[in-house]
Amino acid sequence: MKFRIVPSTLDGRRQLLTSYLINDSLAIDAGSLAIGLTPEEQLKIRSIVITHAHLDHVFSLPLMVTDLFEELREPINVYATPSDFEAIQQHLLTPRVWITLETMKNSHTKLIAYHPIKSAESFFAEGLKITPITVTHTVLTHGLLVEDDHSALLFTSDTGATDRIWQLAEECDKLQAVFIDLSFPNRLTDLARVSCHHSPATLLEELPKIKSGVPVYAVHLKAMYQHQVATEIASLNHPRIQIAEVGREYEF
């Protein structure tokens, strides 16, 4: 299974907006798809899973589908909870902000095909089994277990201390990696707790819950604090924890 963090800043090294690309055709969240990918790469994406409707996770969805207006011959599949998709329609896909879902179509196809998802109910997209599990954030948010025949990757999305997703991870024999929210440096640990994110200190508290022996990749580092967080993780010198590189393609 191939994985990479889609860039969203001028230097291509920081994660201001959130999108993860799996096997070129599946995206987790739509924060940076229209910013960090070429039109050719965007056209390869056939399915997008939305973990929650915060702006940094959905920002470029309207931009992407309208940029590809002339090129699309079949809709892009968007998987989201009904409440998240309702939020996207009410706050992004509106005449005042952009255009409505009803007008998103060309002479060949509608641009988006919506598929509702529910917590703990697995579904298939782009040949992968995906299981959404609620995590602990300020709004309803789902982490995702993504599986092919040989491997599995776990994405927490935005979360602080949580439990259910680690129970799912423990049961997955083919789990190869965990990608976990690590937003703030240690001096902002109180803010991390209140906003339901992690700092290096709270990640260490969470680590005993995470399946033993599985590498832990930190993602979602706030762009303004990336260097501080990376320095603090490096100083830990923990064999299981590393910072996932933006733009690098990993293969599991």
C-alpha cells in the first residue's frame, strides 16, 4: 500500500492543510488536494473519505472538483457521515461561498457522488477495506483503518487521548503503521488537551495503548510549530516514533 502526505505550503515541507493519498486513487480528507497535486494527479483520485468537516480537512474539495470540471467523465466518490456532508453543503457548497452540489455537473456526469458512512461499519473504496472509528475531538471525527490483502494502516485523524481506535488496532494482525495527530509542542500541551490534539508529552501518555511493535508516524504538525515539535520528537529518541515527511511516498 502506497501512502503520502499531500503538501500544502510553498516549500512543500509543512502540513497546513490535511490530505493523505493512498495508492494514488484514494484520498483521506480534501484539505490540500487542489493545492499540492498536479491536475494529472488529481484526476487519478476516484474516492475521497472525509474524517470530519473542519476547514483544514475539506478546504480544497470545491476547488478540486470545479478545476476538473471539463475533464471528469464520472463523479468523484465522496464518503462522509451525513452530518459532515451536510456541513460541507451548508457552509462550502453554497452560492455565497462557491456553487451548490446540484449545479456541480458537466455534460458527461455529476462531479460528486456522495456515499454516507457510519462509525464501525466497514466499506470498500478503491479496492481497500475502510473502517471508520470515532476518536476524541471537538466535533464528531473518525479515524480510519485502511486495509488491503496484505497490510493495514491506521489514521487517527484529529484526536487527543482516545480508546476505541486502539482496540481496533490491537485486533489487526496486518497493521503496518499508525499515523497519529501531533499538532502542538510541549509548551502548548494544555492547548493540545483542550482542543483534543496531541503534543509530544501527551503522545507519550497515549503510546502504551498503541499496539506493541507497530511504528508510529506523527502527522498534522501545525505549520507554525513544525520545527519545535520535530525537535522535541528527535530529543526523545524513541524507537517507535518518527515524523512522517510531507510529500514522501511510503510503501507498506
